[in-house]
Amino acid sequence: MAQPAREPAKGSCSTPPMHTEDAVTSVHPVDEKLHPSRLVPAALQHIAAMYAGVVTPPLIIGQACGLDVAARTRLIAASLFIAGIATIIQTIGIKGVVGNRLPFVNAASSAGIAPMLAIAETNSKGHQLPAIYGAVMVAGVFCLAIGPFFGRLLRFFPPLVTGVVITLIGVTLMPVPVGWAQGGDKTAADFGSMPHLALAAFTLVVILLIQRFGKGFVKQVALLFGLLIGTLVAIPFGMADFSGLTSAPLAALPTPFAFGSPVFQPAAILSLCIVMLVLMTESSAGMLALGEICDRRADARTITRGLRTDGIATLIGPVFGGFPTSAFAQNVGVVSLTRVRSRYVVAVAGAALLVLGAFPVLGAVVSLVPMPVLGGAGIVLFGSIAVSGIRTLSEAGLDDSSNIILVAVALGAGIIPLAAPTFYEEFPAWAQTVLGSGISAGAIVAVLLNLFFNHLGTRSRTAPALKSS
């Protein structure tokens, strides 16, 4: 038997052996603090990717409620402000309490636009936003109440299920950049015109060339360079709109209850709580996707803390003029494409959103990026999300015929709303809300089929991807 090692004599200069854990000083890419020369451009890339999505809900809701330009500007500023707060909380967080501490962007989700428009239509002018905000606040409380249960259910989300959901995130979002590439405004006379399509194609080609021939950090920020070059090319052709710079106020901090005190209507509350379930599903899917991309899988506790952030932001958002808050898949695509996984990059982007919300004129500068330019870049972004899902599915045991059937049916269910938008129009309103989102529909089908094939009446054949808390 080997003799135990002797202790060094007192006064000896011998150096004790270094333990392996002491020798390892490397930092996980998620926790890496980049040099400002890399951090700032990477953060700007996130802002450029998400800006159009953040301002879409307040623009549409503001117009539907008959707000003037100044009021719509305040509404947009409020959305940017709340997005900044939510993103900082999500990325930095308080360990074990709130925030998933991943490079995860939170902002007002477009998924809530349809039911909020329905609430606006059933209320008279002046009472529309208060009714919307009352329902949103209750939805935030609802998210906080049931969020922990989502974390405990994650053992039913193995790679087989998460792969389907991640793929659907990319596939179902593809109409968004396609619409941007055509000009963004479907009511415009030049929607889908060749100049718009040419600018989108030019931006896409620039990104591909930088990705092919760029080196190091230049290659990582190919998306940002594509957006910048595409915008510069658009200016001489009159395709960049500078009107926002002249109409936006220099500074406008969000004012509590500027649009009226919240009003609580049962029907409106019910519809927004259903939407919140959809948003929680999509947010959980985003965290799962980002965990895979960052090589730091999102476990049950991570999902719970992330959803808690969603709930807090959704609850306090209406105080300043915000809307239901959830994950932004655009930024998951940025992380997947650039492989810059530092959460501090996204935290800086969140701080920038705060500044943009406080100084609307700065946000107007960001909005100079033409829609076709965003469309060309968005095709790369959302496509890369789908690729991440395919990569996850490749590890999910697709040599099993049952798993093949599961993936086939779940993908089909998720693509139905995309292929046939009116498919569910005869269903009850709550079913249209849930099934009308390809992401939530595909996720529900994938979970149920996984239970049927791999859990009920037999030992689970697919190892869970996540540990339950």
C-alpha cells in the first residue's frame, strides 16, 4: 500500500502541490468580461437586432388607441426603458433570487399585440390603455405565481422536445425578416418593390462576405457591419428616414401612470393571462435554446428565475407605459451567430436601452436603419436559431422511429399557423391564442407526444436534458 506523503518540515521552502481547482482560472464564456473595444460593438449589434421589435408593440397599440405623435414617442420610450431594466435584471440578477444570468434580452413581446388590440376595440377612447395596463399587471402577477411550476416541469423537456421548439422559433419567425425585406409597411405603395428587395439582398451579401473573409472580431460583428454598410448605402437613394430625428424630444423620462390609472376588467385579464402562458412557454424555450448555445444548460432554477424576471417586468411595466415582457428570439440568434456569449455584453445593451428610453432622440438615431436592411440581417439571425434546433435534434436519438414520428408531428403542428393563418379561426378565442402561435403549439404537441412515447407505462427512454429543482 502506498505510504502517505510526509508533511514538509517546518521552515521548509517546499511549495505545496496545487490542487486542480486552484490551477483552473479560466472563466466560462457567459461570465467573461470583454474589453470595451469588443464589448461595445457587440452590445450595439444586439440593440440593432432588437430595436425594431421593441418599438413595434407601442407603435401599433399607440396608433390603435389614437395617440398623437408625442404620446406615441412617450410610449416607445417607456418600452425601451422597461426593456433596459428587464434585460439588466435578467443578465446580472441576484444569484438564486432573480435573473437567469445568461445573455438574454427581455422586452415587450409582439405576441400580446392582437389581444391588446381587441381590448382597445371594446373600450372607448381614453379608457383603452388603462384597461390594457390593468390586464397586463394582473398577467405579471399570474406569471410570478405559476413561474416556479414551469421550472419543475422541465424534466419533460429533453433534447428531443427542446430541439423541436428551438427549430420552430427560427422557422416561425422567418416571416418577420421577410416582411422587413419588403419594406415593413404592408399598406405602403412600394411594399415588396425591387429597391427594397435589392437593399435587403445587398445587406445579406455583405454579411456573408464578412463572415467568409473576415478575421477574428470583425467576423464576430459581421451583422453589425452589415447593418451599418446597408444603412450607408440606403442614404443616397433616399431609403433612410430622418424624420424621427426632428420630431423626437431630446429627453423624456417615463412618467408613472402617464396614460391613466389601470382599470381591471375580467375579460381583458383572462385574455392577457392566456397570452402570458404563451409568453412563458416562448421565454422558457428561449432560455433552453440559449443554454444550449452557451454550453450552460438552463436548469429548473434558471428557468424559474428567468420567468420571475418576466413577471416583475410585466407587473411594473404598465406603471411607466410598458407591455407584457418576454424573451427576444432575435438576440438568441445574435448569440448563436457571433458566438459572443458574455452576459455582460447584453447587460451593456440593456443599459443602452435605458439611455435610449430616457433620451428619445438617441433612439431615433438607431431607428435610421431601414427595414430592408434589418430584413437582410434578420434572415441570417432567425435562420441561425433554426440551425441551433437542428443541431440539438441531431443529438436526440432520431434513429428511433417513435422519436421520428414525435418530431414530425410536432413540427407539423408548429408550422400550421405559418402555412394556414386562418386554420384555427373557428376555434374558441383561448384556443386561437394558444394554437395560433407555432412555437407554443409545437411545444405542447412535442411535450404530450414525449409523455406518450417515452414516459407513460414505460421507463423513460430519453434522458432529461435538465434537472428539476
